[in-house]
Amino acid sequence: MATLFDRQIEIPASCAGLPQGSSGSLSYNFTLSAYNVDGSNADSTGVPLALALGPAGTSGEASEWVIATEATAGSDGWPYWTMVNGVLTPQPGPSEQGLAAYANSIDQGDQVSFTITVAESNPNPADIYCGADESYEYLVLSVNNNPDGFSLCTATEDYNANQVVVVYEAESDNSAYTYDTCYAIHIYIVPITA
């Protein structure tokens, strides 16, 4: 008869290759914070991040939103986040009830984005996220199995010019942000405490 110690713990694909203790499902609500890898930080959690309006969607019923610093995002109608089975999900505040955010797939050079639309019963969000146990005070957000690929960059497009946005593996030839403003960050997953 198999015992608890004989069973293998299943590691979701979004956490493959990351340190033991990493998880694609977190049992608590949290906020996100950008921690400058190479520079100074205001405190141990870094700069708070928030969901911010991104480029126009392909439909009148949906829009794309990005992650930006709270200071440049405008208002934060999505006050906290959850993660289940590798899906990172911003949670709507009182003014956003009836809407839902669905994670988009992220490629090199992309701003980290979500599609905002009316809540669906069978959504198909990208399950590409993990809380990586990198031996810091907080778990570090990972996308595409990479906790070290994030940067903060100044956006250049009309809809979010001068917002400081989260970019995955920033590229020098991307016109959506100014590459020379980018700097490497870890995104801390900061549990909300009562």
C-alpha cells in the first residue's frame, strides 16, 4: 500500500524547472510589487503594481489591460490578485463587478497583458504563471518558467504614454516602450494580511 511519502507531488507545467516550493496555485489573495534587481528600492517589497488600461481591444466588448506601476496606472479598480493552476487573475473591485480579467499568452518583448470583458463561464486564460520560491521574503512571479525575465519600461504608445509598464524579456526594437528606460525587476507576490 502506498503511503503519503511514496506519492510524487505533481508540479504544474507553469512551474517546471523552478525550485522546490514553487506553486502554480496560491491559497491566498495578494498584491504584486516590482523589486529593482540592480538598484535601490524604497522598502523590502519595492514598487506597488496595478492593472492599467492598455491598447484598444479587437472588440467593443473587450479591452486589453497591462501591469504598470501603481503611481502611473491611474486608478486601481482591480485591487488584488489570485493564482490557480498557473492562471494569474486580477480580481475586480466594486466599480468593476460583472467584469473579469483573463491572462493573455506572453512572448519575448511583450507587455504583460490581460483581456477585460464580461465574466464568462468557460474562459480560456493562459496558464503560464507560477509563484517561484527563489529564497526571498516573498515568492517571485514567474511567466513561461522564467522569474528573471521582467523589466519595468516607460511606455510610448498614445493610450499609455509615460506609464511605467511590466515587459517580459524587453527588446530594443519594440516601439511600444522606450528600451533605454527598462530595468530588470523581480515581481514579488505579497500576501494580503487582514
